[in-house]
Amino acid sequence: MNQIQSISDAALYIQALRKRRDEGHDVLADADAVLIRMNELPCETVEDALALLDVAQHISANAFIEAGGDIEDPHGGSARASELALIVMNIGRAMETINTTMVAHSIKTDRPAN
């Protein structure tokens, strides 16, 4: 994991792990190692900040589903699922605001669109 030198690198690795997971591979140990490495790295750029938000949103969404959350009724169900739904939505709002602000100010990044 030391080859990961930035949060953006880590986020790209996490995306690759998601694809492997979707193909049926067990990636939990690798994902944990990447998340630990990601936490050790400085957040220095807008790309890094967006990558952190993206990863946080995916983790929160997975926790929402594990807590019994219902996508059709995100505020129904347990209090925990409802809290997680709000977290996921607020992270999405923050990402949208950052992206809109970047476009308005013509700020460019190398980060691929999700």
C-alpha cells in the first residue's frame, strides 16, 4: 500500500476494488488497507477532498443498506438507517456544491467522473 502516494491514488484503487467485489472477489482486507493508507495521507487538493467525500459516501451507503435501510423510503426503518441516509445525502450535496463551484470558477481536476 505504500505505492499509494495520494488520496486520489487511493480512491482510484478503491474504485478498482469495487469492480473486483462486484465480480465476486473478496476485497475486504485490501479495502481496509487502502482506507488506512488513505487516512495517513494529507488532503492537499480539491481532488483529494472529493475523493474523501466519494469514499465516505460509498461507505455510508453500504452501512445504510446493512442497517436495513430502504432506498425507496430512506427515512423509514431504523433510526440508524435514517441517520445514514442523511449522511449519504449531505455528502452528495457537498460534492455537488464543490463540483458546481469548480465549474463556475473553471477549476480543472484530473479526477474521473463517477
